[in-house]
Amino acid sequence: MTSPNESHGFRLTVLNPGGRDRAQSFPNGAGEAGREHAPVNFHAFAACTGGSFQRETARASAQNAPVLLLLRGDFRAAQRALAELKKQKRTVVVSLKETGLHQIAQQLRDPARLSRFSQIVANADGCLGTTPEAAEIFRSVRRDSNGESVVFIPTPYPIGDPRWDFSRSKTERAGIFIGTRESDVPSRNYLAALLLAREISEKTDAPITVFNCDGRRGAKLLGALDFRAKQLRVLEKRLAYPDYLREVGRHKVVLQLDTSFVPGQVAGDALLCRIPCMGGNGAIDRLAFAETSGFVRSISEIKEIALQILRDEVFYEDVVATSQKRAKNQVGFDVIAQQLRDFFSALGVPAPQARASK
């Protein structure tokens, strides 16, 4: 298998200053499924280029590579990191670590934090939004009407890597997996998703699986919905990411009603399991699952699509095949690595020289 650095000649360092995740290099791209941190979310931007993920500014600078700097918390750590990296002549692009619209609003409602954010955005070489909406916010704050220093690049997924194929045979897939677990975030629409799943289940006999991450309170909520016997399967234990994907892959579809305009990891998980995802409006949902996403669709429309997917095998297979093709062309590791290389090159990072063949 060709390594990302050999195929693209570009290596990116992702820096989350003061973050909890330990430093990790991705010399072999996505790597094996059992690695310390999976190549998802911002780790995926490092992985698709054969780069590294860092939490210390000095170590990030020592990689001698362009940097994608993550903004989180009160932005103080990111502001210090940006100043130090610029002293070291590094090209720095910034991105919000949490990019749901509700998360951005919560982060920027404090005037002091907003001021700090604006300064960082102005001083960085460029900005990257993992959703179109985040990119627009960067563009407005930076006052970059032409968008030359701001880009939307979706989160990459190792779609073409057989090590990250968590699909199961048709006979092993059954039921509806609820993709949302945050019952206390209004825009996730967790309760509405459960009610919709119950209605779909009653019409198709499809069992439902849901994670309860809220303990006793979550169990009471599920009990109050009065599911039929054996209609609902509740998982209480958090799973390692590969085990979680194996669980998702046991189902026929993933259902959510998330309207948070997030990057779309629930849809990305479904892509790795080769099953349809419906009902969300995240970036990956809109790109890979355009016909089944919740973007500009009512709950009634989503219900009808879900019923067709569960009843019509031809339609089901078409959704899976179409989503996989779109994912490879729009969010695959090779595609996103090239987009990153082109963007940083436009910002002044010299294009790497191709390695001579041996």
C-alpha cells in the first residue's frame, strides 16, 4: 500500500495546544484499526497526509511542516501557539475544534473570547472550516470576500482502505441504529429521532438499537416512550471506536435527526460500515447521503425514505453504492490530502518535490 507521503508529497501537522490526546504520528496513513486514536475528526487530517497530531507547540514546530491549529476553550492557548509558530516561520491555518452551529455560538457569545478569536483569525495565514457554515463564519470575521484564504474541506475518511472496512454481509444486517447520543442538546433532536424510529419499527418490524449514555435519567426517558417488548435494544457501555463500528455495522440503517450543522461523524461512521445514514444535516450527510439526509427535508419525508430503504432492496443497494462512490470522490483520504496540499500551496507553502522512484 502506498503511503500518503509518497503519493502526495505533503505532510501536515495538526496542533491542539494543551489538549488531552497524546502526540501521534501517522506514517502509514489511516493505520490499523487498533491504534491509540482512530484517524477520524482532526486526527484524520494528519493521517491522510502521513503527518502527525500534536498537543505541544514546540513539538509541532519541530515537525518542520505546515500546521493546522485547532481553536477551543477560551482560545488563549491557541493564541500563544500561533504567536510562537509565526516566530518559527511556520505556515499556520486555524480551525475551530467544535464546529456545530450551537457550539460556535456558545464559544463566541463571550465578548472577550470573540475578540480573541477575531485576532487569531486575522493573524493566521488562513482558515479551514470542516463545514460550509464554519467556513462562512471565518470568511466574515476575516473579511475575506473572495475566500482565497478560507476554505471548506470536509473531514476525510479512509473509505478505500480495507483496514477500515467494517461492512457485514446482508444477512448480518438488521434493524435501525440511532446515531445520536446527546439527549441534552436541543439541536440533536434525540427524542424526535427515537419517536420516529419507533413509528418506523412498528411499520416494518425493524428492531432499534440505542446507546444510553445518561445512566438512570436516560433509562427513565427510554422507559417513558413505551416501546414494545423486544423492540428496543439499549447499550449502556461505551465502546472503543473499532468495536463501536462493528456494532453499527450490524444494522441495516443509521437514523438521526441532527440539525446542528456538524461535520458529520455519524454519517462518516455509516460510510465505514457501508450502510445508509438518514436524517442528519452535517457536511458528510449532505455530501455522501444527499438523497437521505435531513437537509431541507421534513420529518415526514425522512420517514418515507426510511420506509423505502427498509422495504426496497434495490433502493437500499443503490443508496449504499452511491454514497460510497461520492465518499471516495469527495471525502476519501487521497482526495482530501490533495485539497490540503493545494490550499497550503496557495498560501505560499512550496509544493513538495516528487520522490524519485527506486
